[in-house]
Amino acid sequence: MSIVVPKLADITKIKYFYRFKYLINPDKITKIFHKLDIPSTYGDCSKLKVLEMYPGPALQSTIFYNEFKPKQHFLMESRPSFVKFNSNRYTDPESGFSLVHKNPYNWESYTDLIEKEKVLIPSIQSRDHINTEFLVMANLTEKGHEGLVMQWVNCMGHQNWLMKYGLVKMLLWVPATTALKLLSRPGAKAHSRCSIMMETFSNTKLVAISDGAELKLFDPDLIEKWDPIICDDKKDMHPVNNNSVALIEINPRDRDIDYDNWDYITRQLMILKKTPLIDSLESLGHGARNYFVDAINDPAFLKKSPIDLTPCEFEYIMELFVNWPFKPDIYMEQFDINQDETRT
């Protein structure tokens, strides 16, 4: 059974978009899904369950469902104008395509849907491959939702939230500036802890991007490698504004890493990301400089700054930190930091 695809004339009549932005060119949407080669991961999609957050007018949602016919496709939406727009169209849970009136921002929305109501029951698969029966899609293009993007990304390391079901692919529309932060490589000006997280715990690609000024800020070599689909900001996107957006494909990796120590190391060092290691290593604890200088015994490496380190080099430092007899209690250090933030 096919789902009725919303008409563009109806979509543009929606009064509030809540500072989110959506691709409304059906041909570009179809081209994106073909580029993603959905069947290579999910086969005929007969067992696939899709959870899509902030679907908005659901144009992308309906095109995906009609193209691939997943077993279930849930639209998690709470914003009034979009709930009203979709509620008259997609309310039949028996159809396999239905609206879930819950707030994607709240953790409880997922536990209620999966654990209490048992409407969606994702399969748990081993962490040696991308989960072939569960896909997460979302639009987080409102800039205030960048923090939520980072929370979801962190879940790959913690293996919680929806990541407890295995290596679950995520297709996320985000501001182009957020994509730049997540996809920057070592040495780049925008390289940050979140980009280290992405490179360590996932294989992430830029799938599509609108043709705003931010496009020129991406590494040309990576743009050539990924060959993203370019969307016309004025013709393909709605509402029309100066906020460029991008679609990223996140394929989590299974990494056997001591996450708490890795988290501490990367957080501390990236505070001083442009300071050479020989000086910034002291931020890991009193006496760290002397310990690491002796343990590393490589002057050239110690001249590197954290912003230039590869994920493997961060793991190397973490392993040395774990073996340091006088390392600080990282949990107490984090507690103290939180206490200071509370006081201010």
C-alpha cells in the first residue's frame, strides 16, 4: 500500500516551521535515497523498522515509505502545526506508517514508545555490522538543537539510547555549520572534540548540502570524496532563508575503548587544542607533563597540538594515561567541574 505524498502547495501553506528547514524537491529526495543505496544495508526492507524524528511535513517520509516499503515507519512529532498537518493523513498504526505524538527531545519519549507501549520493538543485533532491521532518521536543522545532535552522537560511545540495539545507522539533517564541526579532520580550524568523537566511533559521510556559503568551508578533498548532492537553497528548500543545511549519514563503529578515560582525555586536551602537548598534557593531572614526556620520549610528537591529533593518537595517550600510577580520579575531577559550573 502506498502512502499519499503531501502536495508542495499544501506544504508551503504551513504557517510555522519553528526555524527548521526541509528539502521539498521530491526528485532530490529520491536521488538522495538512491545515493544512500538503502537495499545494500536493509535488503528488501521487509523487516526494516524506521523511527523518524521531527519529520515536519513528511515529504521525505512518504517518499521513503513508498520507495522501500519498510515494515514500520513511525513519525515522532510534537510541534502543533506539523501534528495538525499530518494527523489527518497518517493515524492508522495498522498501515505500518503512522504519526507518534511525542517530543523527540525527551528521553522518555523513546522509553515509553519502546519499553512501555511496545509499539516499536527494534531488533538487537551484534555490533559487527550495521543493524539491518532498524534505521533512525531525523531533521535537526534548527540551530538550537545542535546540543541534541551532540547528545545523540555521544550515545555511540556510551552504547545507550537507540544505540543499545547495535550499530544503528542515523540519517540526520543538521545545520551546515554543525556538519562542519562533526566532519572536520585533524588540523582543520573547525576540528573539535565532537569531530574526534565522530571519527573514532563512526564512519560518517556528507550526503547532501544546500549551496550556501558554508559549502566552501568544507575540505575540498572530502567534498570530492563524498560527492554530496547539492540542493538549491532557494528552489529545493523550505522555508527560504540564509541557513544552510546538510544531510549526514552516520554509520556507528564498534570500538573497544575505555570510554570514560577516553572522554576525560579528549575533553581536557581539547580545551587547550592549539597548545603543544608538552604543555597541554599537564591538564590531565598534576605531574602529567613529566610522566608523559618520559613515557612518550618523542620530541616531535610532543610538539603536536591536540587539534592535530588523529583518533589513534588520542587512544595512544589514553593508554598511557590508564597506566599512569598517579593519575587523578577522573570521576572526582568531573564532579568538581560540575560543581564549579553550578556555582557560577
